[in-house]
Amino acid sequence: MTLKDPSQKFAPGPHGGLPPFKEGQKIDLTIAHWSLWGPRRSGMYETVRELIAAENRIEGVLAGMCVVPPSKASKREKAAHLQGGLVDILHPEMRTQDWGWAYKFADIHVIHYSFDVKLGRLKPKAFMAHGTPEAVVEGGVNLKTTEPRTQVLAGAQWIDKFEATFVTSQRAKQFWEVFDSSGGKKIHVINKGIDLEWWQRSVTKADLSGEPSVLYGEVWRGIKHPLLLFYAVNEIYKHNKEVRLNAWSLSNTRTFWEDFVMQTGFQDLLGQNRIPGVQDYPEHFYSRGDVLVSPVQAGDLSRVAQEAMACGCPVVSWDTDPWGENYPYKTAKGFDVADLARKIELTYEEILDDPEEVIKKCRATAEKHFDINVEAKSIVDILRQIVAEQ
């Protein structure tokens, strides 16, 4: 059966219907991913969206997204989430599914964000842990006392009760496995991937100034804020007045950071008059910028760093990753402002010497380590095993 309307979800029919790209296939695994809805503003959402697309490229697999409304959502918003059909305007092929589809036809449920009481009584389920341990703890301690539980306690309960938990680093495994009463046997370390077909260098580039143009596009929060980056760029500025910091994704902490920039005089370092918020197409920044700095404190691999490397933009991170799972272009000594400035300049010198070689090296790293299809295959293999054991 074909889609009558390109805006509808999976086509109506047996087992929730099959989209055109699955026609003729025998579906042996149907996966419902439960996530938040956050196009352009949530790394978790973008990862889940790309993971679902990769899973659907696997023979016999049908994956869909069900969106969990936030606790403060209105009745109308909650109804829209339950009914499905939300469309990502940048990726119109992504449409959320109604909860009834998941309850009736899914073989297994993968929880990324939250779920309701009914789903809590069903199995099998798997939990995918997103973000760093510090982000989880930060989110937990900052919750209001009226919240029913912290992120840590919720995650701990899911790990112990669900059939599997997926993490994307050895460091995350070390953090979460203590909550697994089976001794960590249900914790699976998988590849942290992105859609390399989407994330490519663009001919169209953002109109940015700076020689070098230093990029920062992380979420401006405690575990990876750009405080030391401002000081590093300032060190470069002392002898190179052409350097500029081109940052974006500044949102709810804007007042503090704008005051900080004005009071320190760092506004001269900025390549834009006002730091913009989330960008729809950050690949335009990656394709113009000379080096992106990803100052995640514990050296974890960020999605922004992956995107930049895939687009041929070299990344500098702290050398605080003990597991060797970050894969930046260069590392700077942990929290050493002078060394961070030095590594930015060394990277820029290599770009001036041979820009195509730098771009090629960055893309090769991304293709070797950041392929979402590798992640999807690992997850599907484990989910198929879990379903077979039920």
C-alpha cells in the first residue's frame, strides 16, 4: 500500500503499515524509539532521528519515533504527541508515530528520554544513555525539589529493570554499570555515530571573519562552556589582531555571557556583532571556519565535534580523554589556556600550508569512527537477540 498523502505517517494497513522504502521486505524487527521532540535544538533528538533512518536502511527492520511530551505540556500539546504526525521541517521524511502503533506493533522499545506508565508495564525495553556523566549529574542536582526523581535515579532504575542499556563510550559504561545488578552484563558499548551523508563540507559557507576563524558551537553549559576558549583566543589576539571567535548556540544563559564579554572587553574578539542561537545549518560554519574548539571538560566526544570533523573542519579538544575515544585533530593540555592557543595556531598554520590535506584528514577520521550505520547495526544485532530470547 502506498502513501496517500506525503505528510502522513506510516501507511495504514496490517501491522501499522509499511512505508514505500520497505515495500517487499519481510519485517522481522519493529523498533519504537521514545524520545523528546527537539529539531535543531536537541542533540539527543538529532541522534535518535539519524539512528532511526540508519536502522530503516537495514533489511527487515522497521523503526519509528514516538515523542514523549514534557511534564509541563498543555493538553493540546500532549494530544499532538500521542497522535503522532509531527514533522521535522529540515528532514520531512521524519514523522513521529502515534503511541498506539508502538503499543500494538513494536517488538521492542528503546527509551531515550522518558515513557508513560503503560509502557512501564511492558517488556522488552532498552535504555540508551545520552550525554556525559557530568551532564546527568548537573541535570539532577539542578532539578526542583518537586520533581519526582533525578535523572540519575531514573536511569539507574531503567538499567536494572530493562533488558539492555546502550552507551557510546567506555567512560559512560564505567559510570552506569554500577547501577546494573547483573554486574554490567546488560551494558553495551556501541559506536557513537552521525549521518555522514548529511554532514559533508558545503560549497555554501557562512559569512564569517577571522584569520583564523575559531569556531565554538556547543551548548553553553557548565561541562563545556567557552570560558577558557575566550582567554585562549585573547592570547592569540595579543599578537594577531585578525583572529576572531565565531560562536553560536547561545540561549538561556545569554544575559550572563553577554555581560561577561562586555566587561572583559572580549567583544573585540568576536567575529559577529551578536552571538547567534541555534543554527539550522551549522555545516555552513564548519565549512568556513578554520578550527573548532570543543572544550568538553572530561574529553568526551561531542556531536558538534563529530559534525565539524565530517565537514573537514579540524577540532581541538582537551587531552582529558583517558580512553582515546575523542579523535580530535589536535589536543591541548587540560585547561591550559596557553597550550590551547598554541594548538589553535598550529592547526591554522597547517591549513595555510595544505588546506586540502587537513580537510581530507578530518573527513577520513569521521568516516573511520563516526558512521551512524555502524552504530545502527550494533544496536539492531543486540535488539534482535533480546527479542529472540523473549
